[in-house]
Amino acid sequence: MLRLPASVHGAGNHNFIRQLIDIEREKGVSVYIGDGANRWSAVHRIDDARLYRLALEKAPAGSRLHAVTDEGVSFRDIAGVIGRCLNLPVTAISVEEAATHFGWLGWPASLDIPALSAMTRERFEWTPVHPGPIQDMEEHYFTIE
């Protein structure tokens, strides 16, 4: 079993981060919930693909692997990058406002879901090499694809 983190990112991604960017662009403001300290774990999709390959080649039956390169990126940091790159104000909203602002993504946006991968890295000699989500967002998520 290979567990994926909240954010699987990389150029061409159309998952949570891309959806957050689209919502904030439409709303004209980049927000975080509460104090923004809730965290999302993350992995670059190419590092994730390498771990899938390693799992198929080396993992004994019943293994549990965690595809995590960033244990927890604060939602406030994610909102800050979106605000800076889109030239939008960045502000806090309440948990109650999150569903209205983000729609279905309001609940996941409020979660604190850090994760670890030390055992996976050691056991399968998996060394992620691609950028973390903040650097990846800054370099790839605000250009026309």
C-alpha cells in the first residue's frame, strides 16, 4: 500500500493546489483558515512515481509506504505564495467561512494532515530530489500551460 499525501504537485498538476489557485483568482483574495498553521504534507509527482516503481520492485507483500517529501507545509504559506504570485491580498477566514469560500475544498483546506516518510526512505532507499510545493508553485503554477 502506498499512501499519498494531501498534495501531489508538479508541472501540469490539476489537483488541490491548482484548484486553490483557481478559486483565489476568481475570488480576488488568497485566504487561510484561522491562524493558517494547519499543514498539508506533500510530494512531487515524479518523486512519487519513483516510489511506486521502487514499491513494485522491492516491497514485500503487505508493505506500507508513505510518499511524503514535505512533512507539513502550512496553509498560510500556501496562501501567501498564491497571494504574492497573483498580486492578491492574503487574509484569514474562519472555519465557518471556509465552505462558502472554497466550496467542497473547504473541509480539506482546514485539515492539519502532516505525515512522515522516514521509514519508507530508509527501507527503500528513496531520496526525493524534486522541489517542494512552495518552490514548485512559484516556478510552475502561475505560468500559462
